[in-house]
Amino acid sequence: MKPSEELQVSAEESEPNPLMHIVAPIVAIGATMIVRKALNAGYRRATGADAPGPRDPGVSIGRILIWSIVTAAAATAVEVAVYRITNRSSHTG
């Protein structure tokens, strides 16, 4: 196989199923909501209080920022995982 043929095959294999452009974001949103609820429940279980919100005047800005970073990192990890899994499954078969 010539190098140009390898590139052509790789380009064809890298294009996801068009349906995945609709399914992946919906799955990512749902999974992110579930993870966020789990994080909030874990915070409540660990501290005995609700997770801090951005408009909560009784919570320090540092605690709100740390919680925001944790939830944003978790949401990003879930989104990346969902897109990678759906992209991989759209190339098989």
C-alpha cells in the first residue's frame, strides 16, 4: 500500500457517522447532569451541607471557586469520554 493510499484510508475512517453529531451531544448533556447530581450528593454526604452555589452569600469565594473547578473538570471529562466512545462506536461495524 502506498503512503498516499494509507492517508486516504485514514481520512475515510476518521469521519464519524452523521447521526453521532446529534446523539453525542444529547448523551453528553445527560451524562453531565447525572455526574453533577452525583457530585452534589457526594458533597452533601461528606459535608452535611448543600454544594456551594455562585449566589450563596454565606460561602467564601474560595470554596465556590474550588467547587466550580471540580464540577467543570468532571463535566469536561464526561464530555470527552462520551465523544470518544460515540466516535469509536461509529467507526466499527
